[in-house]
Amino acid sequence: MIEIKNVTMSYGKIRSLENVSAVLKDGSIFGLIGSNGSGKSTMLRILCGIIKPDCGDVAYDSLPVWENPLVKQNIVYLSDEQYFMPHCTINDMRTLYKSVYSGFSDEIFKKLQGIFTLDCDRKINTFSKGMKKQASVMLGISARPKYLLCDETFDGLDPVVRQLVKRILAEEAADGMTTVIASHNLREMEDICDTVGLLHKGELLFVRELDDMKSGLHKVQAIFEGEFDAAQLTPMSILGYSRRGSLVSFIARGTIDEINAFMIEKSPTFYETVPLTLEEIFISEMEDKGYDFSKLNY
């Protein structure tokens, strides 16, 4: 279990994280989403003990991560900007990983080598961006960590390899590994994550299970006879509203039963509820916090 308690971090006058607290369950795949500059990468670096927050702390199974090699034995961090030793091969990096991670599995490494079909004797600096990402995943999974921290791991991977990596992470989660993924690719996150946390301007707005998020937020499309405006949707909690001709569309917070009961009371000519994607949920929640996309002109 990962416990994040009141973590605050600043870079000079720039506040990157503000009083962030959360508990991440073992065996979960946690998606860390947020706007650009929201503090996602900083949060990952604090989680793996690379940087120390100004205040607050991070603990793994009640043990602090900062300057604690025993805890770090169980953590692998896959950075967005992978670092490999100069002029090294994957086999050279395997030797390094084995010297750091006592649980490194040659059996798993060979299995992944067969799956990714990378030349482990070729210098990594000749690899493409996607191939370097695959090499990072190979080495990280082979280290058999209890906790895997990923920063934009799917970026640069082709569609086939992305599906492969998601399958591997899902299988490892079933075996007890906890994965934290920070990414802008909400479509990929929706496929694999069971829990999501939203960072905005350094604040963690919420941590929710993805299924709960989808069951508590719905898009409604309806046709009403005569005049109808957003004020008539009171007392429903509405995150977004638009009208084109006779078609009214809005996003409402609440259960499907609550929304159905409300709509029946309003007697529309027609209405339907449409499932929201994670991207639509993200945009709705951000707009609810004042991030107004309608004011962005091109």
C-alpha cells in the first residue's frame, strides 16, 4: 500500500504540488491524470524517492521511501525520458539491474525478449523512441518490483505494442504488482486503470474508482417542446449544457435512477443517457473547477 500524506513541493516561487494526500491499494492500476504542468511527473519522482518534498511524506507499507534502499528495492520508475548508460546494450542494462534488484528474473527477461523481439546486443542509443520504451518495460518488469511507476509509458509505442504492454501490466497486477501511470493518453488509461486521480494546479481534486466515476456522471440528450433552458435543470448538478435547435445536451452528476426520475418529471419528447468516456469525464471535471475550454479560441 502506498500512503501519500500532505505532500507539498515548490520550485522557487512555483508551487508544483499542494497538500496532496491519497492511499493507493496493492494490486491496483492507478491512473494519474491532469492538465499540463499539474504536477504529475513531480508526484512520480517523489513517489520513487528521487526528490524530497518540502513537507509531507510518502510511505510504502508504512515505511518511508526517502533515502530508504530497502523500500526502493521494491520500486521501479520508468521515466518519460529514459536514461541508459552511454553506448550500452539491453544486456548491459540487465547486468546493472541485476546488481540493484535482487529479485531480477532472467526467466521473465527472456520471455519478454521473445515477445518484444528486440536485439539485446544492439546499442540502445541506436533504438527509436518506441524501442527504448519497450526496453524500459522489459527491464522494469524483469526486476519483479512490487510497485511500478510509469511516466507516459505508452507514448511512442505503436498500437500493437501498446496493447501488449497493457496486457502485461494487467497480468502483473493480477499477480499483486501495483502500477501508477501518469499519462495524457486518456483512452489508454481508460482501458487499463481501475482507479484514477485528477491533479490540477498541484492539487489532487479526487481519487475515484473508474467504474464509480462512470456510474456517477452521465451525458443526457433530450428534445423538449417549447422553450427550455439550463435553469430548468435545477436542482440537478449540471457540469455542462448546450442546445442546438430542439436538442438539449447536458452532463449531470448523479445515479442513472436519479437522472431517469428527473427526466420523466420534465416530460421530454425524447431523451437518452449516453456513457461518458474518461476524456469526457476529465473535461467535465476540469470545467467544473474553472478550466473553461469554451474560451480557448483558434
